[in-house]
Amino acid sequence: MNSEGSMKKYWLLIFTLGLLIITVFLICLDWQNTHRQFTFAMLEVGQGDGLFIQSPTGTQVLVDGGPPNQILGRLSQVMSPFDRSIDAIIITNPDQDHISGFLDVLKFYKVGEVFESGTWSDSKIYQNLEDEIKSKNIPDILAKRGMRLDLGGGAVLDILFPDRDVSGWQTNDGSVVAKLTYGNTSIMLTGDATKLSERIVLSENTPQQMKSNILKVGHHGSNTSTSPEFLQAVAPTLALISVGQDNKYGHPKQETLNELLQAGVKIFRTDQLGSIILKSDGKIENFKFIK
């Protein structure tokens, strides 16, 4: 009797484990089916930048890593817990609010490539990050105007700036500016680009190249970015601002908010909404906000 009862418990345990394995498999399959579409997320990392991109074919790019101890928890909002690789990271500038989280990312994820603006910092965080990239033998590429990153499935990322050696420039002036496009959906990514770099980008691109549905507002809404001329050329309908609550810099500046509002742009802020996650089938009219 005891032997028969033990066998029943054994087979019940085997059945339960099998059911659990099937359930986990179906959850993973469902994740892939629902998440393998074009995704753009402005992750809520406090006072910093952390942008996640996934193409329809599953290529993943992380643009900036935010300040310390923020990015990993936010990536769980957009990546499967079983996914431990990111195809590329982009360092728009070497300031700590853009790079600190990359040290955490490199500990937990296999990263395929690194793209940098070419500006330099003597901070320990930046030096540690550079050492970690080298120790892992990750290709470290200088982002330059004219580069096109084919993310797959029709999604592309065009580098608009830097167009020259910016190693001696202020970090914000040399920030990477890029345009992300999928179908008729386009997003202008500005990092901490200043009005100086905006003017250069404007002078080198046609109105069609500048026009974007969505603007990632430069430098957390600082008045050093988002000039009226740049805003007019991009002509976005939506503006996304990555900013920390009650930050000491007073970002976003009211002057910048007024410019956006006067242009009829709808504003979304991470300090008010948390992470802002958007998905698209390539048609801007079908762009969905996911919370």
C-alpha cells in the first residue's frame, strides 16, 4: 500500500513538472509572438537616458544605459527573462547619466557591438566601461554620419551626427543624433545634442531626412536643446522626454515645454508616466502605447 501510494505521488510529481515545463514553454512562445514586432521604449531610469529598440526580426539595440542601478529592472519590461543578449549598445555621450547602467548590462548580457560618439570623459565610470568593453573583446565602433544600421524587417537606424572628429568637443555638443525608421514611423533620437549640433544636422540634411513623427527631446528638455528651427524641421506630432522627478536641474525647462506646446506637439514624460513603450506595424496611425 505504501509502495503504491509512493508511486502515485511520484507520477503526480512527474506530471506536475511536465505541465510546468509546457506552461513555461508556452509563455516563452507567447512572449516571442507578441514582442517580436517593432518596439521602441523610453525606459524610466530617473534623470538619464535609456532607450530600447527591437526590430520585427528581433534585433535589439540599447541607446544609452542611464544612471547606476536603474536599467536592468526596466529591461524586464521589454525583454524576456530568458533573453541574455543585446545586439548593440549606443553611447550617445560619455556622461554618467547615459553610461553608468551599461556596466550592469555588460555583467548580465552578451553585447554584440558598441557604438560611440567619439567624445571623451576622464570619469572613473567611463574608464571602467571602456576597460570592460575591451576585456570582453566587443567591437567598439565610432558612430559617424552616413552609417545605416539595418536592424532587420525594414527597420533602420541612420546616424546623422557626428560628422567629424568630436574627441575634443564638450560631451553634449558631440552627442550622437540618429533617426530610427520603420515603415512610415520615424523617431528622431537626439541624446543630449545641443543647439550647436542641431544646427549642423539641419545644415546637412534635407527636409525629408529631418521630418520625424516622434522626437526624443534632447538633454531631458533642457533649454540648451530643441531650438525652434530644429523643432520646425523635425515637425513631430509626439515628443518624449526622459527626466527624473524633481531633478536638481529643473528639467524639463518651461521654455522647451512652451516651444513644444506652441508647435502642437503632444508631450509624454517618464517622470509622469514611467517607462513609455510603443509598438508599431510600420504605420504611424497604428502606433500603440503599451503600459
